[in-house]
Amino acid sequence: MSSQKPGPQWGNRTNSWLFHKKMSYDESTTVTEQGLYWMQQNAETGDLFVGGDMQRLDDFLSSDDSVISADSAGNLTTLLPKKLFNEGWTNSITNNTLSAGTSLHRIWSGIIGMTADQLPIVGSVPTSVSERNIEGGEWVAAGFNGYGMCQAWLSGQAIATMALGGPKPEWLPDVYLSSERRLTDRVNMGQEAALASFFFR
């Protein structure tokens, strides 16, 4: 993940963006590009928060988020303006395209919560899954598969509403719900499905 200053003509668009590319894998280096990119603009500062998945397979499968993958960092610092947008980064005096690397504020790593069916898990945790016999005592909003920036905030709001006894908000897709049937479905949520989801999404 990175925080970057936009180009001089970019302006403050106060939007979120999601991008998909075809997944790629380089057998000689094990560099994997999942083809999943996201960007959100801070409405107050105008800064762009840009994230994406391109790193060596060992880095993908690591749970150590204290290290920033060099492949991932190199990719994130060249996405803007070269790969995603070709407008808004021109210096109006020299007419040269600015380098995104010069506008990088910060870069950091994190762990992306993935689910086998590629859908977030939102709602009350069934007691058959938690094994704690307290119905409605545990709630979850996780497994956003890299799309948390545009879904996590409202999912938290949905959980708060439901935990206080309110109905499921109409805008929350039923397929996100943490039902016992969904969570115990070995075909769509089992180990084989999880591996297939990661390598063949």
C-alpha cells in the first residue's frame, strides 16, 4: 500500500477506483501479479492511497507484514502515471510527465484477508463455527480479498446495526453473510477451493 501525491492537474476527485488485470506468473522469478489494484483519494488532502498485488510467491504466502516486498514497492511506485492514468501528471511549464516516484509519501505492507469464495464474510459468527455457545456474541467483517477500502467501512456499520437488533441493511449483499451453510460449505470454502481461488482467480 502507498500514499502518493497526485499530479498537478489531477485535482480532488474524491473517488475510489478498482482495477483488474489478467493474473500473471513468471516461473523464473516466481513474481506473481494477481491483477488486483485499488485506489482511493483522501477528500481532505487529495492524496491517493494506491495498493496492489505484485510480488514473489514466497512474499504472497508470508504472514510477516514487517517487510516490504521490493517487487511490490517497485510496482506501486510506477503505477501512477504510467500504468493506470496518463492524464493529470503533466508539468504545465515544461510539458513533461512527472514521475510518480517523486510524489511518494509513504509505503507499507499488510496482510490481505482472502476467502475461498472471494467474498467478504460479514455478520454474526454461528456458534457451530465459533464453538462458544453464545449466539450473537461474536461478529465478523473480514476477508475483503483486497477490496476492503471500498467495503469495510459500511460493513462495520452493517454489523453495528445488526448487533443492536436491527435488520440487515438492504444494500448489504446476502452472499456476504456469515451463515453456517456458507462457512461450512467444503466445496466453495474448503482448502482446495482456497488454493484454486488464489492461483486461478
